[in-house]
Amino acid sequence: MQQPSLLSDLDLAALLCSRVCHDVISPVGAITNGLELLEVEDDEAMRTMAMDLVRKSAKQASAKLKFCRIAFGAAGSAGAIIDMGEAGDVAKAFVGEEKIKLDWQVPRENRPKQQVKLLLNMMLIAMGCIPRGGVVKAEAVEGGFAVRATGEGAKIFEKTEQVLKGSVQLEEIDARLIQPYYTKRLAEAAGLPLSMAVEGADVVVRAVAAAETAAPIAQAG
């Protein structure tokens, strides 16, 4: 059954704000803890550890905010274009090198910001499919984009699939489900049908023009 309507602009904005706050609260909280420790700790080794925590957490918070600005925010004026190379750098900083690694195979070219936002949100969905970690590969394909999640126990979560298919009730969409809902809206606005499937041991998220074949674009050089 298709969704009878769309979320209101106010609900969409509120839930996206909740999602952004969820992303940044952990490193910001760690910064606060590190600064509080510096205020009361006299041991030099502990102060060094606290300062390292502050530096690391500040770097994480900055990376998350830069990513959220492009993935969820305006990222420039209406009709703006974004360099895919820059978007890839922001995405890599956001993902980091610990639990999940990002393989960004997208040509460095200018794209409409809505397409960039769509790809970054597809990447987030793919990351959610490998809770134990692994590799997420983002590619430009003929007619759109494809993101492959490879990792132990890769799976499609039922609620995410329902949101992408439009079969979930609007009242069920919360701060956790707003991101796939927003991705679906972005894909619809871009005219790129969004799909999600298990292929072998991987999960692949695609946004490809219906008449096109999803074949990887050869990389320059």
C-alpha cells in the first residue's frame, strides 16, 4: 500500500534536525567531558589524554557537520552545483577509517546539489546495512548512482525497505527512519527511481533512470 500523503514540511524539517543532532551529540559530548577533565585534573598524563580526546572529538564533530551540511542542508543557493571530488572528501572524513571504509569511485566533476545529496544519503543507507562494519563502494553508473555495502552479516532492514517502497505509515516515520524517507524524496525529485536489493552477500542501493543500464562508468586516467 502506498503512502497516502507526504510528511508536512514542518515534520520533515523537525525530524531531519533530530537526525543531525543525533549525529553530532556524541563527539560534542566527548569534547565537553575532555574539557571538564582538564579543569580538575593535575596529572600530566591524564591531561594529555584529555586533550587528545578533545582534539579527536572536535575533528569528528567538524567532519559530521560538514557532511550533514551537504547531505541534509542547503549547501549553497538554489540550483547550486557541487564538486563530486569535494563531496567525496567530505564523505571520507565522515566515515573515517575504523568500522567502515569508504571506496569512493565517482568522477571528479560538478553535479547538481540534489544529485550529490542523493548519493550521500544512499551511502548512509548502505552503511546501515553493515552494522558489523565493512566496505561501502559508491559509484557513478550510466543513468545514476549505485552504492554497494560489503560486510559480515550485510542485510536489508525491514523498516528501511518499507520506507523506500513507500509502504510504511507516515506516523511510523521517526528520527531513525527520516533519513531513508528523505533519500526517497530526493530520488523522486531527481527523477531517479530508488531500489535496494541483496546481491550475493552484498546489499546494493541504486538510483538509476528507468531506461538506463546500471553499468559502471570508466574512470578517467
